Amino acid sequence: MDNTLNLKLKEFQKTLANLKKALYQRKNELIRDSVIKRFEYTFELCWKTVKIFLNEKFGIDVFSPKECFRELRKNKLISDEQTELLLTITDDRNKIIHTYNEDFSDELYQKIEEDYYDSFKNVYEILKK
């Protein structure tokens, strides 16, 4: 495994741990916003690590998060359902960084807690193998 991929995996693992730590805090407005910010960091490291992984393991160059997740599916590393969830995560990440809406922030927090964290963790485990 190339050193760049190893470094990205370590960073990705660290952001996952920080996101998990924030999710274990008692929810209030400040914690919600912290979780969302950590979600953004985790998302960025997730897709950028996938990008490096795809290039190193398959010689595939990709340039966007959705393209990365679709390539994981094409290479049979994730299921259709996982792909759809990652594409939804991408849409939610784009929405939260371009607009601020209190109701959406609450909704996103719940999605992170229920599904998104686990999805990131799943991608991490696939890349680590």
C-alpha cells in the first residue's frame, strides 16, 4: 500500500473517531453543529481516500465524490444500496455547505447518527482491507 493511501486512511480513521465521539455527546444545538462539521470533514476524507484507493488499486482516475462511489460499486466493493446511500450523503453534504436551515440541520444530525456514520465506517473497512 502506498504511503499516501496509508496517510489518508489514518486521517479518515481519525475523523471517524472524532465524529463518533461527538455523536456520543448529549445533543444540543452546539453538539448538533459540531457533529455536522465533523460529518463534513469525514465526508471529504472519505471520498478523497476512495479516489486515491481507486487510482492505486485499479488505475482509475475519478474527479468527484459521486464518481468515486459509483466506481466502488462498479468494482463490486459495495452494494447498490450502499451506493445509493453514499450518493444521498453527497447530496446532503452539498446542501448543508451551501445553505443553512435549522430543520435540515436537525434532520441531517439524525441521518448521521442513524446511517451516515455507519456508511463511512463501512467504506473505511473496505479500503483498509
